[in-house]
Amino acid sequence: MRLATTALALMLSAPCAAQTASQPLPEEAIPSVVTLPASYPPSWILVHDLHTASILDGRMVIADTADKSRPLKGMVRAAQFASSLYSPSRREILTAETFYPRLTRGERTDAITIWDTATLRPKGEIILPGGKRQQSVTYSGLFQLTNSDRWALVANFTPTQSITVVDLDARKVLNEIDLPGCSHIYPTGERGFSSFCADGSMISITLDDKGAVASSKTIEGVQDIDKQPMFQMPAMIGKTAWFVTYHGQLKAFDLSGQVAKPLDVNLSVGAAEGGAPEWRPAGWQVIASDAKGRLYVLMNPAGKEGSHKDGGSEVWVIDPASGERLSRISLPNGATSIVLTREPTPHLVAARMDGPIDVLDAATGKLVHSLGSRIASNPTVLTPGS
Amino acid sequence: MTMSGLDKLTEGFSRHLARTTSRRSSLAWLGAALAGAVAVPALPVSRAAAAEPKRAARVAEDPGDPTSCDYWRYCAIDGFLCSCCGGSVSTCPPGTEMSPITWIGTCTNPSDGRAYVISYNDCCGTSSCGQCSCHRSEGDRPQVRPQSNNDYNWCLGTESSIYHCSAAAIIGVAIEP
């Protein structure tokens, strides 16, 4: 017992001796809150976290893919199957969300919140009338910008389909456009958008300065929804949207003019040995582009009917200009969503819907580091930070 | 990625099942859509509600574990299984409200070989159940075809759009196209 008491006294006295031998730690100014750079560095990405364990508390996370020790830099709220948008030119993150005053019950309010990229604090709000905002697993095509980023377009689904046009600068709703049978928003021209429709066509709509339809044009037969459906989120190369189909065909639409123009490309991701039964694209955000205009497609060797959301074990890199497949990148932990950073030497970010995020060298295909699940619970859509 | 990792991702994608959405189910969805989000008088919900759950008596004809993602009716489901959340394969857990508007799958019952039209009714008004997450997409098509897409939150026409879990009720035998 005496021995134990002596040992305890030694333990207690040792730190005291150390303190007297050096200066105490300085006092720290509080309260203190970190601020981010208003324009995010090229290694940063934005990760939409659906947060399936509590979907009403989803998030949009800002992360530095080059920071292995502390990749998570901040987050904003993205509640209840939110849609999120990042506008570097506005230096804003936008979320379109749904709220109930008693968390799960009460009168529904839909709203766009405008978040400052530096402070991550809300700086504006626009109420969306009618409680009709489309809620679904995160898609980029449900919330988009047009009119030089001054306006936002929000998809509605009740299941009646329509698009709400919002003036972000004036903080007001301009109009609602009925869009029966058509879904998702692909900004087209200076002030307008295109959508895919249930009969396999595409519609392009231009808007007047009040947000009303100025003109519309249907482009027939752009998609065989039964046999060759397209994944709904494209990779953009300039103003051209590149889609990949469930079977690996590549389709391109020039969205620079007032009417979407299907490009005459006869490209596919190609085939490979070892598929059982065959390699097919699979995942959530399955196609991405880099700053040099190469396409990256997430591939699964067990491709069959119903496998299209399973995620992939490889990324195939395609040069759409030559049609050549440049490389196959093996993903050590698989992925459901991919994106390329805009660094001089781009990195391939590979996220799995159940959390883990890996960072690979896009040129060599080598793993740079695994960031684990320290950024998001359920990463869905990834957006380059610059 | 290792194959075991892939297996984990793919969960229950082992069977190749019939998937064609029948004309009947498409019309059912269209009818619900036309009726609007609030006044939904007929189609999937009333059938699901009227159906007496008699699985216990006919388990040999309706084989499998409804708390497992492999269960045949879940061929196009995406969400938390109500069977793990206090409900059952065709009933919502207490405190929730069943969505009257649904998406549709066509799944083959391994016992009788028939293709059944399955109505995946979301249960709404309580936060995410969080149990038995199950994702299968046989016959799933892009959102442009809503009745065949499992990515929507189908808590539509309910008092609250908060998603809790998904049930999988038989609403008929599929008519071959």
C-alpha cells in the first residue's frame, strides 16, 4: 500500500516539475471560428452527403483531397433529399431543401438557402412555393444555374413535373414551367435548359427575361429508355454534355446553343476480358471529365440487368476526340461516384456510397491515399472545388 | 477492388428476374398520377391496404425471409425494409403513413415461377428507419420514367414527406407484354 502511494505521488509531481521549468501554454482567443478561402483551391471538392441514417439531416461537405490527415474542411446543411449547387463565380453554395417545423411533421416549407463559400453561413433564402420540390437520391439535374449564374432552376415532382425559375440576385421566384413527362435540367444556351422526356425525346426550352418560356423545341429519338438508357448525370467538356448508357455507349449533346444538338459520335467505353457476364458502367456518378477533355467511366465486371447502380472496380479513361481507351485504372476499394480534381496533375476521387473515399493519380492510376469515411457518411454527388 | 468488396456493394444482385413493367402497372401508376398527389382514390394503395397478410399460411408459396434483401419481392427496391422496422413486407410500421403513390417492380416468385407486379410503398412521417438497407434495381430505369425508378422519395400525397422505410406489396400477376 505504501509503495502504491509513493508511485502515485511521483506521477502527480512529475508534471508539476515540468511546468515550472518552461513557459505555460498561451491563452487562446475565444470565441473563434475558422474561415475558408472564398475561392476553393483546386485540390478541394464538394461532397453531397445524403446521410441515409437520417435523411432529413443531409449535408454538403467541403473537403481537401490533398489533406490526408484532416480532409474535412467544413459543411453546410442539405436537409431532406436536398439538391445542392456550387457556384465558384458567385462564391456561393446553394441548397434546395425541405423543412417541417416539428422536424418530421407540420406545414412543409421548401426553400433555397444561399451559403457563403468562405464563412459557410447563410446569406439569403428564397421560399419555394407549393411544397413540390423533387426529393430523390441526389442528382445534379434537379437544381441548376442559367442566365450567367443569376438564375436557378429547380425540378418539381408531385408526381406532376415542372420547373421553378428563381432569380437568385433578386431573391424571388420568377415562374413555374410545366414539364409533363420530362425530367432533369441540363442548362442550355445563355438562358434556358434541356430535359429528357419519357418518349425518348429531349426538349430544349429558352426563357424570356421574366423566366417564361420563349421557345421550345423537341428533339426526337435521343434515347432508347428500355434497351439503352442513359445514366442521368453527364460529364461536361466545355458546353458538351457526355452521357454513358447502361451498356457503355457514349452520347454527346452540344448545349451551347438554344437547342441541344446531339453530336454524331459513335463511341463506346469498349469491351474487356474477365467480365461475368460482361463489363458495364455502374454506380451513381459514373462518368467524369478532366480539364483536358478526357472521359472517365466507372466500370463493373458483373454487368447485367439491374447492376447499373452497384458501383465499379475500375475506371476506364477514354479520349473522346480519338475514341481511344487510354487506360484502365483499378480501384482498390471500389466506388459508386467519381470526379477529377482541377489540379495541374489531376487526381481521380473515388467515393463509395457507404462512405470511403480514395484519391488516385489520374495519370498513373496509383493510389495516393485513402481518406476513409472521414468526409461523409453517404457520398452521392462529387463536384470539383474549382 | 476485391471481389468481396464488390459483393458487399452489390448486395443481393444474384438473381436474374423478369423485369418488364406490365401495361397494367403502368396504367395503375398513371391513374394515380392523374388523380393528383392528394386525392388518390384507387390503385396501388387500396389494393395493398385491402390485401389480408396471409404469408404465414402460405409461406411455401411465398418463400424467403422478408427481412433479407435477397427476398424475391425486393428485386427493384431501394431503401430500408419495413419488415425490419416494425412493419411487414406489405404493412408500414406504427406511427407512419403509407404513401399512396408508388413505384413498381416486376419480380418472379421462385416458388410458382410467376412474375408479380410489386408496389413499393414508402412509409412516411418518421425519420429514416436505418435498418436493413437494401438496394436492387432490376428493371429500374432513369427518372424520366418515374413508375420504374426507385430513386424518388415516394412519400408523396402523405401528410409528411419524411421517408422511413419501404414495403413491397403484391398488387397482381404481371401481364406479359
